[in-house]
Amino acid sequence: MEPKIRPVRRAGPILAFVLLAGAVMAGVTWSGGVPAHPPARDTPSLTSTADLTAAEPEPSQPVTFTWVGDMMIGSTTPSPELPPNGARNTFDAVRDLLLADVTMGNLEGPLTETGPTDKCRGRTDCYMFSQPPEYAAVYRDAGFDIVNLANNHTMDRGREGVDSTRTALDSVGIRYAGLPETVARVEVDGTSVAALGFSHYRGSETSTDLTTVRSAVANAEGESDLVVVFFHGGLEGPQGARISTSSDPGVDVVAFAHAAVEAGADLVLGSGPHVLRGIEFHQGRLIAYSLGNFATYGKFSLAKDELRRSAVLEVKLNPDGTFAAGRVKPAKLTGEGVPVPGGRAIPFMQDLSESDFGPSAAEISDDGTINPPAQAQTVR
């Protein structure tokens, strides 16, 4: 199944529409300083204004999203530890789990061969990653359409590493969110999607100033049918799985997620703790606080079962943002950190959701099907 993604075409007067389409083709920035990403790899060319005046049907079909947790498929720093065969087989066992209109994940570490390598300065409690830039094609071939760059490793090789990452992703048509004033935009069968990323780490769009978060989300909501928000944060390791008994450093992730929904987000997706966390609904919108590790070759600790436990989240949203369907697809990490289907993610996430969120917890059935809580909630 090929992702059915086209460049965004917003509603509005024909003249503004033509100018905006031209701006995307030229690679200039969106209004408000939000960089535009290049057209997707299957984008048809628009050759005349006649193409733009044709009436288009109102979007009616749900858009299917998949989201996974942290991805870092080998690193060249501080010492090389890379998968065989150029990492091309990393996602072989889970390709079917990833199929969706829009496939998304957290890219934990830059795609670069340049930039400073002195981040840790001899510290033993510090981690630094950098993936070969050619690995961008591995993510593309696995089906990834959007990645989040708002995390604590995007800046591991400084600004040079960030620039290299952007170039590598642009070259294969993967859009990215999470850098300051950066929005990833796609269109699926007439439904426009905007994705924004936030974290409390240097180089990211900030998650700590909720006024700024609300403004950015509201702006995106005013320009797109669907708004997806990524965030990176949470106490790392098994002790961070249960939100109600852990203290998240840097940002209150529950307050952040609720603020994003209240500002217009239709789906909020978290990463950072390296373990699974629960799922809840707020004002009828789904919030998944962490899907754990997903593909973390070599450099991540997988000594404990909780760190190997993973999942793929599938969510279907109607064009008006309302929840249509959802499912947890279990996965687990094997060997040095290669994902395969299976494992006990479902009962773990059932327990975490119920204990952390009570009446707002998602109802997760034994086959992974997700439903909103039976208790009526305020819906936007």
C-alpha cells in the first residue's frame, strides 16, 4: 500500500491558492516563518491555473495514521556500531504493521557525518548518536512519511548535524516536525494534515511555554483539517512507565497534552521514556504518552524486558478530527534492537491506561482495539 500523500492545498480564494502552491514549488517559507517541505516523491506537477480551479470533492474518508516510538538504527559515534547490509533489513519483519496513509515515528539522533563530536566531554552518563545520512532511504523504504525531530538527540552533532539531517530527509521526501517554527504538512485524499513537534530540549520547538504551544497548535488548526502533535519527554526507563507514580523532568506531559488538545490538536503522540505508557482521551481526542523503543540498534540498553517491549499505534481520524478507530499492534525488540511483531504490549498498556487515567483511560480490548471510555466526555 503506497501512502496516498500529496502536497497541501488549502481552502481559500483562488489567487491565494495559486500563490501558495507556487511558494511550495519554489521551496520558500510558509507565512509565519514555517518552512515548507518539498513535494512528496509521488507528487504530480501542477502546470496551469486550470488545474487549480477544478472543483474537488469534500473529504469524507478517515485518514489512517501509524505511530512508533524511538528510532536510532545504529550510530557512528562515539564509536561505530552499525547494522549489517547498510541497515536495509531493519524493518523487514514489521513492514505490514507500519502500513497507513501517514506513517510517523520519533527520529532519535541526527543523520550526519559532520558536526562536533564532543557533546559528552568524557562523561559516562551521556549518550551521543549520529546515523549515516544514507539511512534516510531506509526509513523511507519502510514507509515513514513524517518524523519528529523534537528530542534530546537531534542536536548531538550541533547545527551542522541538524542541517545534514534536514538535507537527508528532504532528499527522500520524508517530512519532519519539531525544529523551531517547522510544521510537516501532507494531504491525504483531500484531507490536509499538519504535524508539529515539541520538547524541552535545546534546538526543539519548546514544550514548556504552554502559551506558545497553544498558539502554534491553534495556527495549524486554522490552516489544516487535522492537526497531529508530537512531544518528547518523560522519566526515562522502567520507572517512568507509570505516569501517576513518576515525576517527569522538564515538563508536565499531561498538562502539555491537554493544552495541545484544547488548542486544536486532534491526535497527540509522545516519546522519550523508552518504555510503553498508557493511552487516554481528552475532549474526545486520543493521547498516547509513549510507544517505547521501536528500532534502536546497538546503543540503547535493552537489558530489561520493559525496554524491549514495543508497539505500533494505528489511529483512524475522520476529516473533522473525530476519532474513528484505533488499535495497538504489539511488537518487541530482538537482538541488538531490531523490531519484530509480538510480545505483551497490550496487557501492559491496558494496565497502565486504567491505573494512570481512570475514567479518561482508553478502553483497550485483548486484541488491541481501542475505544474511547464509556463514560461520556466533553467533545470539542
